[in-house]
Amino acid sequence: MRVVQLIYASRPFGFHDGALEDILAVARYRNGRDDITGTLICRHDLFMQLLEGPRAKVTATFARILRDDRHVEVALLWCGDAAARLFPDWSMRHDPVRSWMWSRAALAEGAVAGATAEECRQVFVRLSREPVASGRVSEAGRH
């Protein structure tokens, strides 16, 4: 089954661990309900997320993100059809920014804004092949 994949980046507003835990908990619930999978890369200066699933559900989720005041400077980086999901077992995987990704200085200089859609997509392709940094929420079904 073909799915749509959407990648966006934003700058967190009012970021703290409690806000992140809330975002992940709500996303896992809603995404599980809506057949959406994906992963969120985050730190205090970056949210970068891949959402994948039925086009209408992914579009509705992105619309909610655009209205969410915890995100500023939201930029759509890529959206397109995919033959398969990259994160089929994850309603929302959380990944910290890895050392091979952009440095804080590179982000401040606009590295994400200057990246091509394919470069952004390849970040998630690479992440999908790496071990998970933290334990799964549950061993049964999507996490």
C-alpha cells in the first residue's frame, strides 16, 4: 500500500522535557488512531519530523502542527508518495539529533533551510536503519 510521507522542520517555542513528553504522548495516541507512523528529531533548537500514512490523515496532522504554538518557523521540507513506510512499527519514534546531523552552528546558519528535499529525506532513511536510542514504549503493536 502506498503512503504519503511528509517532512517538516520547526523551531521549538518554550521547549522543555515536559513539553516533549506531552508532544510524544499525544502524537503516539493520535497517530496510532489515524494509522500514521514516523519519527521526531528534536532538541531545544530543532524539531524535524517525518510523518507517513494515509494522505488525508497526514495532511490533517500537519495542519494541527501548523496551529500548534509550540512550533515557530514551520517549514515543509518534503511531501510525496512512498512505496513503503520507513518507521512501520512506530506511531512516533523519538530520536535525538545525532552527531552526523547538523551542529548548532550549522542550524543557526540555516543548514535545514538550505538542504534539498532529498537530503532531508535521506536523514530519515539513515535513521530508519539505525538502532533506536531509547527503549520502545511497548513490545506489542505500534509504539
